[in-house]
Amino acid sequence: MLKLAVYGKGGIGKSTVTANLSAALADMGLSVIQIGCDPKADSTVNLLGGTPVCSVMDYMRRHDREPERLDEICRSGYGGVRCIETGGPTPGLGCAGRGIITTFQLLRDLALFETYRPDVVLYDVLGDVVCGGFAAPIREGYAEGVLIVTSGEKMALYAARNIANAVRNFEDRSYARVWGVVMNRRNVPGEEDKVRAFADEAGLPVLADLPRSDAINRCEDAGKTVIEGAPDCAAAACFRRFAQALWKSRGEDGGDAVFGGKSAVKDAPVDSSCQTCRGAGESER
Amino acid sequence: MRNTACSIPTYASDTSGVCSALYELGGMTVVHDSSGCNSTYSTFDEPRWYDRESLIFITGLTEAEAIFGREDRLLDDVAAAAAEFSPAFIALCGSPMPFILGTDYAALAGELEERCGLPVLGLPTTGIRTYLSGADLAWTALLQRFCDDVRPASAVTINILGATPLDLGLNGSVDSMKAFFEGRGITVNACLAMGGSLAELRRLGAAAANLVVASSGIGPALYLKRRFGTPFVAGQPIGLFAEDVLAALVRAAESGTDMSPCSAHHGGEGDILVAGEAVAAASLACALERETGRACRVFCPLGRGGEALAAGDVLLDAEDEERAAELFAGAGAIVADPLYRPVCPKGTPFLPLGHVAFSGRCHLGTIPDMTARPLAEAFDLSFGKSHGGKA
């Protein structure tokens, strides 16, 4: 089983990246679960035709009890991707981090993995690692690798650095490790140089270089990923190549199998493949 | 059900269950909680505290440490204490505030183990679940780490599982059980864990059958069954029912089949309602039926021990005072901890039987050693007097 957590600054495209990866992995014939870990509960909406699944927190709020069956909080979307959202408390109240922990415990009690036996689990996590709840996806038994999504924008890189440091603080524990950086382009000046400089400094490979694409926006307006709504576009090709490389990386060595782990910064195969995609996708930027 | 307890206390928590389960096993139990809370776990819920030492510590969690996630201080303090006291193992468990914070006990245990060079158990107690789940959690984790690969004995050799003062009180009943079995030619290999030791725990696999005397022992019994194939028998050898337990142990050892002789009481619509932990209450129900001829029903609000119950008994997943009052109202007589009296109907005969997990040390004196002796020696089985509780 391949289990990855996607982190990054708010609004940087984590859900877009995660949902497109889920869709691409599903197209490869794999059984995929995507778990949105954000109070907004919008991680999986573009796998579900724009109609969101009832989040775990919403379910508990409405019914005043925990769900007793997985189908009460899990819906199948594009390609059979099973979509779950933790959701969160009423804005301004409660504790969103605690909501994630509660959801994870509940999913364990409901035997999520044993029931669906997924090939891939993707966690889409809100923003920075701000408290114990937002570190829950990287604990032992959950994600094995962390993908940090960033653009070349200053604050996105700042958040990416914080995330990398936060995960590194748990090196003494059997937690997930950062596999690398996903460059989601915003077309800011010198973007690639800035992202690579950060990655070099953090000792991380750049795993993917995703083009800015109007197709993504058009598809999301229709409640779809580009894998579903514009499968022939360059962005979709990028996501497919990235998904294939991630799937190849599974196994006992985790990310080391393909990406060389933290110490290997350069020559990541996905990076080179995406250069090709990027060239083909100029018209979409 | 509203799961409320307004006039009656709540049962001891899983944290107390861990402390009680490990009390005599030579380890160091550390509860992640605020300073002063050791009183809850180790004095109110632990009658051995005044007579016997045990290494039970509180981390002294402060508001600032909670906010800043200063788990480094916890690790430093535990490592320092371990260096000073050299325990056989460390058990780290929690309380409600760390539960809300999402403390990762398994990860902390891993770090401590690396640092101290000792076995460390990370036990994710919440302070919200029952003492039975805490004791079960602690023992099962300990068995996984310490139980040796031994060959089952050929003779009829048993272990006693689930023995803590929280259920048995402090009245010599474990010694009486051992004497009863030994006197009938059955060797007691080990007791988990009153009067037991880590050395005994290591050889738990050598028994031909396990006797579960409280439902906290069911988890360890299932573990031993999986690992060694040892069958278990649920029941306490109390009153004249002791002979049934003995016979079930012999049959279980011979056949390898689990047995629950204490579920042989009447159950639904029984005349006498026995409230408490499932195995103890069901065993008492059997013993009472034997001596009084009156049908007994069991009410257990602790959510565990269904294996011990009869059809028509009531097992609730949570305490619910209103449901308890309904059940007591329909009973011809009641056997329960004295602190249940406020929700019992006035005029219904009430036999007080203390339960440490419910009333702490308040009613220790009402918990007699009932092992293999007629209940009439300990109780007025005519239920002659009503209790005078509220209408």
C-alpha cells in the first residue's frame, strides 16, 4: 500500500494536486482512498462532480453520534476513488486538529483499510503542521511519505520550509519522511530557480513540475479533475506521469526506491519527465 | 439513554485500570496528567497504596506545556526517574487533556525506549473509558513484550487472569482461590496480577487453562489463546458455585474449549438483580441462585464481559443512571455497591456489596472473601431489611 500526505500553504493547490493524483492512480486500475484533512471539507469535491461528501465532523454534528458504517461518511467518485473528508468544527469554535485525530481513530475503528484494502491512500492536509492534529497523517500507520506542494511565491516557500522542519522534528519517531517537493507553478519570475534553491537547501528532490493550466480551472468549475474533464491536456499528462512514478516508488524502501530519499536532490525521474510535459503544455498556461 | 450519572459515581477510568493492573509487576507507571492527580489513580482507586510501594508517577503537565507541546520535558523527567529507580519496564499512559491534545504514546514510548534502554509500553488511555479497558490494555501490551515461549504443562495447571483490587477488593480472595485450587489438585501457575510478578507473567503460556475472574482478563486470555492455544473459563469460584468453576476448568483443560459457567444463571426477569462487573456479578448470581433458590439477573454498565452473561442480562456500553433506576425498580431484591442506593426504590431489599472500582475505599469493609465458602456465612441471604433509599 502506498500512503502519502500532501502538505503546503493554504491555496497553493494541494487539493488540486491530490485529487488529480487520485484520479490518475485510479485510471491505472488502482484502488484509491483520498482523505481530506481540512475543515473546509473540499478536498474531494472535484472527484465527486462538484457535490461534496458528508464530512465526518458534519455527520457527528447532525446526528449527535459517531458514524457506525463507512458508507455513511465515504462516497465513491471518479474512477472509484473513495472520498472521505474529516471536516471540522463550526468556524471560530472547537478544535480542528482534534477533529482530524478523532476522524483517524474512527476510521481505524471502522476498519477502513481492512474493509477496502486500498492500493493507495492520499491525505490532503490543511496548510502547515500547526498542532498535533495536523501531524496525525504523518504518524506511524498512516502516511509513509510527505509531498510538499509549493510555488515560487515567497510565502508558499516559507510555509514549505516550516513543513519540512516540522516533519524533521519527528525524525526520532517512526513518522513519515518528506519525499520531496511538488512545484505547482504560478508563473512568478524566476520560479524554478527559487523552488530549486529551497529544495537544495532542504536536501529534498523536486519530484514534479506542474504547469499553470487554465484547463484545471475550467474542469474545477465543472466539478472535475483534468484527468476526468480534460484528459488530453498537458497538465493531465503531468499528473499521470507523476502518479506512475509515485506508484513505482512504493515498496519497502518507500520514496527511496525512486526518489533517492532526502539526500538525493537532483535528477529525480519525475522531474525530467515533467520537463517534457511542460514543453507540450505551453498553450495552456 | 442519556448516559448520565447525577446521583451515583462513575466507575474508575482506564488510567486507574492501568495503574492497578501493573501495581505489583516491578515496572514504573507514568501518567501524563497534571500534578496532584496521582491521588485519583493511586489513593482513591488503589487500596494497596498505604501498605505496599509501587512506582507510579504523574508527569505534572502544565498549561504552558500543553500549549507548547513540551513533550521533551516529559521525556527528560521519565528518563531521569528511570535512571534513579531502575524499573523492569516503563508504562506511559494518559488522561483526558493529553487525549484531547492527541498525544502519540506509541511514538513517545519508542523514543523513551531508545533513550532508557528499557522496555516501554505506550498505553493510549483517555481517562474516559472504563478501568477494565485500561487493565486489559496494559496486560495485553505487557504479555506481548514479556511472555516467554513455553510449552503448556501436561498436568492441570491454571492461571488466574483479571485480578485487581478494583474488582476483588483487598480481602485475601486471591490467596483463597489459590488455596482452593491447590487443595483440589490444580496447580496455579501464575496470577495476573494481584500477588503476581513479572516472572510469573513470563510463564503464563505454561498453563493448561486460564481462569478469567474479571472481564479485564478477557483480552489477555484471548491473547494467550491465540499464541498458545490455551482455553479460558470465565467465572469467580465463589460460594457453592466454586465447584462449577473447578469442573469447567478441568473440562476446558481437557478439551481446549472456552467455557463460561457463570452464564448459567437465570438471566432475564430474574428476581434478584446483581449489579457490577460482568464476571463477578454473574458468578455471584450463580452462587446466590444455588443458596437462595431465587432467580438472578445481572446488570453490568461497563460494556465488557458479555461472554459471562446469560440471555436477558443487561450489558450497557455506558453508565446510565436512568436505565439503572428502571432496572432496580423492577427487581425483587438488589445486590449492588452501596453507592447505588440513591437510585434504588425505597423498600426493595438491598444487599450492600462494595466494588472498589465504583466506591473506592469507602466500602472496602463490605467486600468479603467469598471464595468457595457459603455466601450465607458472609451475608444475610434473607434480604431481611430494606435500605431506606429515596422513593
